[in-house]
Amino acid sequence: MSMRLLHCVELVVLLSVYAKPEETPSFDTPAVNVTCQAGETAILPCRINSLGGRQVVWQNPQRTAILHNERRLWDDPRFSSHRPYIKDWNLSIMLVRPTDEGIYTCSISTTPPLTKVIRLYVQVPPKIIDSLSSRNMIVREGQTVILICNVTGAPYPEVKWYKWITLKQKDEAINGFRGEMLVIHNISRNCDAMYQCEASNAVGQVVRDISVKVEFAPEVRLPNKRIGQQVGKNTVLECIVTAYPHGSTFWMYKGREIQRSSQHHLEIFILTSDAQFQKSVAAKPREASSQAKSHISLVNQDQTYHPVIKVVHGHKNQGTSIGTTWEHHAIHHTVWYPLQ
């Protein structure tokens, strides 16, 4: 009896001496960054060696426990355990949102706990906020114009401005100006164009076109300021009006507007697609008695006629000679008066 007891004691002692000690758990990597686009599924890796019977806990950036081993502790079904291999204790986030971005931790219940840090970055395509961005506009020459492209996205988008030269060709505006705001000081008619803001980041690109029309007072140019013609011959009188917008253009003689008739033929041509330039042509009647009625500056014996611009606005009439700059009005007329 004593001999059996002795053998049992020796066996226990030998097993205690030669038993393999429990290994300390470890992570494959101490920290890692994960980048994912909004709407996709993000997998946050956590591979553990020699876990044994210890517990695994995941915490979100707010330090709230969301997983205990494979059991979800949070009421958001987008979060779950992802274990393709026995050593993997990954966290899966479906339909990831920008608000999910931050630092997550995978912890092992050792003393003290072992923790792996995973930083989640959520990328968002650029977007131009319509309600906070500029729309098509009409401004007056000489004003300061501010174009705004309010954008969002992650990483934060870079904004470039372009000015369209033609429908198929664009050029960088103001030496490749960058930023959400484009300021044009003392705008001129030459700045009348389609502008485009382009917002781009690592995820994508989006653009917005903004039409800028520049209003300016009418200016009249005479290709021929002095015309001579024989009595009874047809004469074509021509003036070119530069303005935006154009109101109405007509011809007058001795305070009366010349109407289209068998004796007078009036034509208006649009010279450019943006309608800034307009050509007005009046043909002289055949009768010698009405020869001077449709001339810009026609020398007929002792009579010389000079053009005057007249702007009609409300109840106020104003006139000036060619070359004078006018405060812009919505309606303008080109009027011809004989020099008294």
C-alpha cells in the first residue's frame, strides 16, 4: 500500500516538472491602418497567436465594447466578427460611414490586457454643395465678382478654377487659382465667360459650371463716318453697337424714327454668339428728296449728320456723343440726330 502511494506521488511530481508551460498570447502586428471608401465593407484585422482560453474584446473610438469574442454587444447590425482562420478575430463593418472613422482596439484578457490599435480612415468622394455654391449670374462691368464652390469630401478635396475658352477648350483661370472662392476684381466684358470649379481627391472628381455675363453700356462704332453719294443712288449706312444686353436699336432722322418701308430697308445682324456685337444697316431710298433721311454722316450739299447715343430709362432721357461711357440701363436705343 505504501509502495503504491509512493509511485503516485512520484508520478505527480514528474508530470508537474515536465509539463509544458502555457504560452503568452501575442498579435501578429501591434498596430495597423485601414482605409475604406464610404459604403463599402471594412475589415479590421486582429490575428492572435496562442490565445488559449482567454477572451477577445473589440472597442470603438468612443471606448464602447462592441464585440466579446464572436458575440455582438452593440445594437448596430453592421458590426460583426469575421474569422476566416482560427487565429483571426477580425471586426467587420458593413456599409461603412464617415462617422465610423477613428481608432478601434482589439484587446486580450491578460493581466495587464494586451491591446492592438487599428486606425480606420473613411474616404468620401468630393461633393459640391449646391445651396452654398454660386449659380449663373449677370453682373455689371467694374464690379467685384465672387464665385464660390462649397465642397465636402474625405480627404478634403482640392478645388481648381478654369475658364472656358471655347465649348471644347478650357484654360486655368488666374494662373491656376486654387481654393473654394474665386474673386474677380473690376470685372470687364473680357471676363464674360463660363467658369468651372473642379473638386477632386483620391476617391473621385466633380465639376460645376457657372456662367458669368457682364453688362456694359452701349458703344457705337461707325465703319464709315463720312459718306458721299450721287442723288438717286442707293446708299447703305452701317453702325456697329457693342453692348450687353442689347435693348432695341433703331434709326432716326429729324426726331422721327425711320420705319421699314419700300423706301427704307433696315437690317440687324448678330456678329457674335454672345450677342455683344450688333450691326445695324439702313438702306437709302431711291428718291432724291429723301436722300439724307437714312444716313449716319452723309454729306448732301451743306448738311452733315452726327450720331448720338440715347438711353431711355423710365421717364428720363439722356444723350451723349460717341465715345462717352454710360451708366448702364436695362433698355438702350441707338438714335441718330442731325447736328443743329
